[in-house]
Amino acid sequence: MLVVTVDFKIKPERAGEFHKAILGHARNALEREPGCLQFDVAVDPENAANVFLFEVYVDDAAFEAHKTSPHMAAYAPTVKDMILERKLATYRMLDGMKPKR
């Protein structure tokens, strides 16, 4: 399984707007993508402009499908101007570990 983490720094004045958009995007990924097993969104309790994603996909192809999905195409332009910084990393799930779904 492929694990994807994304660390966002959002413009502080746009944080609430970004939170709403990313929650909708996460919901769409979980509901519309059979290969998306987990999509968690976390926020720094001391700075709402710091947002962290933890996503799990069955394989690389599922992540590629996520990146080219219609809901990604709709979501990405809506948040583009809200983002100051974005760091994406990928990992492999250790054997024996299971995602939430």
C-alpha cells in the first residue's frame, strides 16, 4: 500500500476556507475512489494555517487515479491561491499494517 503525506502552509486569512475545501475533497476521495483507503486531515491546534494530510492508497495506480480524478480537477484550482507551501512525501505501508477502511 502507498502512503501519501502532505504538509500545507496556508495563508492565515484563508485557513477556514481551505479547511472546508480539503474536507470536501477528502470526502470525495473516500466516496468516489475505491483505491483510496484512508484520507485524514489534521490541523495544528496552535496554528490553523498548518494542515497535514495522511492518505492511504491500495497501490501507485490508485494514487495516479486520485491525481487525475474529476474531483481533483475541480478542487485544485479552488485552493491554489490559498497555499503558501506544500510538501508531499510517499511511503510504503509495512506488512501487517492495515488502513482504517
